[in-house]
Amino acid sequence: MRLWIDVMTPKQARVFSRVYKEASNRGHEVLVTARDHGETSEILEMESVPHIVLGRHGGAELHSKLKAYAERALLLADAVIEFEPDVLISLSSPEAVRVAFGLGIPIVSMNDTPHSTFVGRLALPLSDRIVYPAAIPAHLFLRLGADERSLRPYFGVDELAWVLDAIMRAWTPGSEPRGLAVVRPEESQASYLLRADGESVVEPCIRVLMEEGYRVVLLPRYESQRKYFVERYGDSVEIPSQAVDTLKLYLEADVVISGGGTMSREAALFGTPGISLFPLNVPLHVDEFLSSIGLPLWRFRDPEAGARFLRFLLRDPAAYRVDPRPALSTLENPVQVVLAEAEGLVRNSSP
């Protein structure tokens, strides 16, 4: 099988690094294309995944997003026409899905963010298979134009794809506070958060951590965020100059705080308390699912409420840590699911 994987974000670089390695182990020929966005390419390099960078993130302005979409679609078309893939796998990449559809290439889209309606409306109606966590109600994808026959729910979360091996290999019980907190700001340039203004949603928690004498490692998504936090906090927070191995940080941290969902879910999968401050007034079904199976994850729409809970948690952070392995043993690995769907589409489309 000739497999095309498109990678748009740092999270996707994590999950598709594992898909690439498993597909290669199965003897498939793989082309990985990536968008110039955040630490995406750095993570792929760190994971030793050969890739070509095509196109850029469109930034915060709608007209810039549209132009970046069109430019990237053209670049992808040239690369893909030469490679002649049998199937595309992406995390609902609008550009890649449009190119694949135009060239008659079967499409497998992963998706765990039905609240990202613009991306969903562009990618899901054209997808032959949609692989998504079963905790998310199917009607949320159907209302974005997905074909009911394309839906493939699985019992798990996307983050399991890249954390499972590290957890099973390196997890050890912790009984003493370590004095380390990891913080990730919100996705301030996402289409569904363009109206966000004022200070970052993570700042009330940063102030609590500083008052409690914590070492704060902050991982900005954009250079503009880096500049903002340096100006606000100077040397009071640590901001790495390049992509870091966050999985090691989760093993050492007392708490992980995110303005989105991915990093707090990653932490919870390690048994480390995760706090999500995702600001939209929409349910995060995957967060609720992880909490329901006993993993330490909390979500607050109000940043001040999250800061109050954090202050309470820091009284005894070790008490909130759990051994995640029993819960993880019940889950499906999305790497296996998405490759099985891709292989099935190729078999069914062969003459």
C-alpha cells in the first residue's frame, strides 16, 4: 500500500509518527507531508519521521487562512500526483482531503474536535472513513455533513497513540511532590477561537503556581505567545527554545495545565493531574470519558475557577496521582484502528 499522511499540528505530529512507524513495519510505502506550524516539523524530526514541509499556517486573519489553504492545496497536489498514493490519512486536513478527493484517492480522517466546525465542514463530507473516539456523539459529525456510513468509532482517545508505549515502559508510582508544573496556552489562532481577547486563560493558574513557589515550564504555541509571556513574566517561567519531550515532563510534573485539551489529556493518561481551561462553552466528551474511567482530569471554562481548584490540589498533589495502566489496558489504540480502515479501503477499491 502507498500511504499518504498529512500532518498539520504538533499533536498530529505525535499521533502520525506512530502511524508512520507502524505502517512502515507492515511494509507500506509512506509519504508524510507537513505544514509549517509550531513545533510540527521539529517533533517529526525528533521522532525520525522523513517528511516534506509544504505550506504554512494561515495565522489569525480569515483572508490569510483562505490564501494559505489555496497555496498549500496546490503544493500538496504536485507532491501527491508524483507519489500516486492509494489512500490518505489525516486528522481532517482540509487541504489534503480536498486534494485527495479531487484525485480520486480514498480518504481516512481522524477527528476528535467536532467543535471545530469550519474544518469539519470542509473535510468530513468528503471522507470515506471518519475514525473518532466513541465518547463523542455521532450526531455531532453528522451535522457537519459526514456520511453515517463513514463513521468508525473506537473505544479510546487519540492521545493514547503516542503515550501508551512510554507509560508502559517508564511509569513509576510517585509519592512526593516534585515542584514542577507544565503549562500550555490556548490555541489563540484557531478559527474557533478568533474572538478570544484579553489575557491568556492560563494566567490565573500561573499566578497560583508562582505564589506556591513552583517551577513553571511554559510551552507556547506561537512566537507571539512566547513574546507575550516573556514580557509578562520574564525569568519567572521557563520557556524552552525548541520542542521538548513532553512525555518525560509528565512523569516529573505534579500538574499539567492547558488552555486546550491535548496536553491535559496526555498528562491524565500518565496518571498525572491534568487541568483543561478550554474556553469555549462546548462539552469536551473525550475529557469526560477519561475522567469516567478514573484518570485525573478536570475541565474548567472559568479560568478563575480552575485556579481555585489548582490551589486546593497543590496542598497534596501526590494524592491526585493514579496508576493509569489498568484503565489504559481496556482502550483501543487508534493507530491500529486507522491503519485497519485505510487497508480496508485499499482492498475494497482494488480491481
